Amino acid sequence: MRPVNTAAFILVLLLAGLFLGGNAALAEDPEAVARHSGTSYAEDSLRRGSPPETSPAETSRAQRSHPQASQGDVSGHDAPHDAAEHNEASHPDDSYLGTLLPLWSALPFIGILLSIALFPLLAPTFWHHNYPKVSLFWALVFAVPFLIVFKNLAGYEILHIYLIDYIPFIILLWGLFTVSGGILLRGKLQGTPALNTLLLLIGTALASWMGTTGAAMLLIRPLLRANAFRKHKRHTIIFFIFLVANIGGSLTPLGDPPLFLGFLHGVPFFWTFKILPHMLLVSGILLALYFVLDTLYYRREAQPAAPETTDRGIRIEGAHNFLFLAGILGAVLLSGNWQAGTFTVLGVHVNIQSEVRDVLILTMGLLSLLTTSQELRRDNQFTWFPIKEVAYLFAGIFMTIIPMLAMLRAGSNGALAFVINAVNEPAHYFWITGALSSFLDNAPTYLTFFNLALGRLQIPAASVTAVLSDPAVHEGGRHFVTFLKAISAGAVFFGANTYIGNAPNFMVRAIAEENKVPMPSFFGYMLWSTAILVPVFLLVTLKFF
């Protein structure tokens, strides 16, 4: 057996032992034992003479399917069970998976992040050829002991995150990547500071209406071609990630997933325009800073000559793909407004409208492939490598993120209680939601603090729309508006802090590197984001929170 394989095997066994050892303590509590097994909770309840409660798997399913009911310990009230109809009460069991997992169960998640950060620097050749295996390794390091200890409950959680979260996530990225790759902007584009700033401004404006991923995939290739002759272009891609792939998506539910989930939970479609001043402040500062920085680099390059081209004017080829892009956005909106019921796949409840959405997205992507010439895609420098890299790496990330999300959903009863309990003021909501969204899935992070704010203010989930439309209808209405502004801004803005903070970040980096732009490492990028974004976010805090 190779040394690497031996080490991997030993690490899996070690974590399994830790899980099993920690589980011995649970054996002293019969209720905990019954709850963590996922197989005999109802029978154990009957033996104790108490009425059978919902199994952990079903509790988790209810909490995942109806997230406003998931924070029983932080909400402080019974939330409606059905997000669409608000007519069926839910009584979630707060002692579910997140209360049982120790903080160190997040070690595999930290491991995969460190691998993404360090391997490209320390062993680039190994990483290039083996990153799918590294992702699989960390996924197994978590999954094997998780399944050994938690059995059916663990199996349910793994199936749930892949069926409900990962597969739709990859389908949406694939659809947007495929369709945008069929749109080619030809013409005499010279990457001057003025043109680059204009492209960033256009992308920032588009992101709220076609999604950060859609806007980023549409404009990254024209931006790279316009700057092909430039010596210094890394900073341009970094600011593109800041603005187009993140901050620009803060104004509508189409812009970023957490805002879309807010829309599904009663936030009016145009309510997020209330953070327009926050978005304008951040975007304005970043655009001005970028223009100054790019001008300095441009002058240092001694006015490099742009490559000669026979193209006159600017024209768009493959414009029919805009219809497919609109189809994808329409499918996403449809899934949020249409309640078509559910069906079960291996115990996981799947929404019919979500499956229809995914089929429509796949159809749009396939139509784009069939109706767009391969020559156009070659001219657009389109390859499948970026989406493959994202698919492989995020398959591991989604597996290893399970304990972090579970501990967050457990609220004050979980190992991350110190985080939940620290949130009291608007600035706390902004920074803690943001900090977690920099590394975790920002959608469940948003919902965690959304529910926390509702519970602290004793606002029923069914009243969200009414309270946001007229805060005066509830005594805590004005405070909730302020809290939700902070949560929304934090969840979207802070996604720019890391490559994994938002889906398009990683894809933009991959496309840039494929076009020979030397992008910073994981930690190198964080140096840029810390130096530039953190001071701007401090200013937002002082101004608004």
C-alpha cells in the first residue's frame, strides 16, 4: 500500500475512533442514543412511556424543507410548517444532529480548505493531476466515520445535501456556464482603465437581474480578451470577483441564493432595494479604487499597444443564447413561485418544482450546445475544465460542510452556540453572517440569522411580508428591518472574501488561469480581500449599522 493511501486509511480510522469515543458519552443518555441512531427513536419513546416523536431524519427533513421551522431554540416560537401556505404547525425536535456533533467534526472541512489553499502553492503538479482525488479523500474522511456512528441519520443527511443542494447547484452552474460560453463579443476592445471600469460597472448592474453567476460568466471572457495585451491584469479579475460575482447581486432575489431564499420565506421581491445605499457605497468605493489602481498599472506599462484587429465596431455572435439565459432565469423564478408538491427519493422529500427547474436548465444548456457552432465556442476560448474543477472540488466541500451547517441549525444547543449567542446588534448580524458566509454556504447561514432575528423579536414567520411592508404593524418591526438589512448585506457582500464564498468566484478564477492570468492563491486572494474589503465593510458598519 502506498504511503499516501496508508496515511489516508489511518486518518479515516482515527476520526472514526474519535466519533465512536465521543459517542460513548451519549450512551449514558438513552434519549440521545435513540435520537442519534435514526432507526429506533419512536420505539424507544414508547418503551419509556412517552408518545413517539418525529425521528431525527424526519425532523432534519422538515427543518431543511421548511427552514423557517428549523431554529426552534433560536426562534422562540412555533413557525409555520409550510413555507407556501403557512397553515400547518410544526414542532421540531431541537436535539437533532447538530446538537450531537462536536466542533472537531468540522476538521475535514478545514482540511479540504487548506488543501485548496496550499497544494497549488506547494505541489502544483500533484494538485493539477490529483485534485479530484484530494476532494474525494476529505469527503471520505468525514463520511466513513459519520456513517459508522450515525447510520441511517448520516445516510439521510448525505443524500439530502447532494440531492437537494449539490446537484441543483451544479446544474445551475453548468447551465449558465454553457449558455454564456456561446455568447461571443467581437470587436475592437482595448483594456484601458476607462473600459475596464465600465465593464465592471455593467457587470455589477447586471448581477442583480441575471444572477452573479450569470453576469460573471457572460462578461469574464470579453474582459479577458480586452486585457490580453496588458501585463498587469490580476487585479482586474480580483475586482471583477468583488463586484460582479458578489456585491452586484444584492438588490433582488435573482442576484444571490440567500436573497432568493428570503423571497421564498416572505421577503417582498423588491424589498432588498432597501440595501441599495449600502451596495452603492461599497460599489462606488471599489470602482473608484479600481480605476485609480488600474490607471497606475496602465501607466507603468508605458502605454502598451493593443493588438491590431480587422474587426470594426463591436458585435455579438451567438445572441440567440440570451433566450436560453432568460429561460434559465425564468426556471429559477418558476421554482420559487410554483408549489407543485413533493415526492420521495430514498427518504428525502424532493420538490417537484425544483426538478422541473433542473430539467428546464438542462434543456436550455443542451439547446445552446446544439444551436451554437463549435467554431464560435473555440473563438470564445470555451473549455469544460472550469466547470469540471468546480464540480469535483465542491462535491467534497458539500460533504464536509454537513457538520458545520448542522451545528449552525442547532442554534444555542449546538457546538457553535457561542457564535449564535454573540449576535445581538445589527453590526453583529452583519459581521457574523458575513464571516460565516465567507466560508460556508451563505443560504443556510442567511436563514439561520433570519430565524434568529424573528425569534428574538417574537415575529411569527407568517407575518414576515406584512412586517416588512409596514414595520409599524409589529412592535419589533423596525428592528427586524434593520436586522434583515444587515443579514442580507452580510450574506452577499462577504461572499467576496474567499474563492469559495460564492459559486462564481472559483469559476472566474479557473477561467482566468486557463487564459494564462496568474491568479493569487487561496490565502493570497484573502490578503487582497482583507486589505480592500474589510475597511470598506467597516465603513458600511459605521454608516448603516
